[in-house]
Amino acid sequence: MSARDTSEEAARLQLEIHRRFTPAERLRMAFEMSEFARSLSRAGLRARRPELTEAELDDELLRQFYGIEPRRNRSSR
């Protein structure tokens, strides 16, 4: 499935390039995309909740991404 803003020719070329990647290159790309998604989520949360400290931001992201309570908060429950 190609993006709506991508021509069929561009999508074919992109697929051809991706097929040439080694497993290590694919893994690197996956890590980079994951890091990018986390940075976007963090920026969005920061914009919505500017009062949060860095640690509180980390805690909230853990809750949102993984549904877990951060370790430092578990003992106070």
C-alpha cells in the first residue's frame, strides 16, 4: 500500500530500494523510525502538558506506550 501523496512510480522505486537493504540496514531503519515516533509523541505531550517535568514526561509516555506504571511510582500505590 503506497501513501496517498506518493505516485505509483515513486512507490515502486522506494520498494526496490528497500528490498536491497541488508537485514542490518532494515533494523537500523526500524530503530530510527521508532525513535522518530517517540520524539513526535514526546513533543505532542510536551505541547499539551508544558507543566510536566522531564521525569513526569517519561512516566506519562511509559503509561501511554506500554500501559505500565513507572517503577518509582509503583511502591506508592
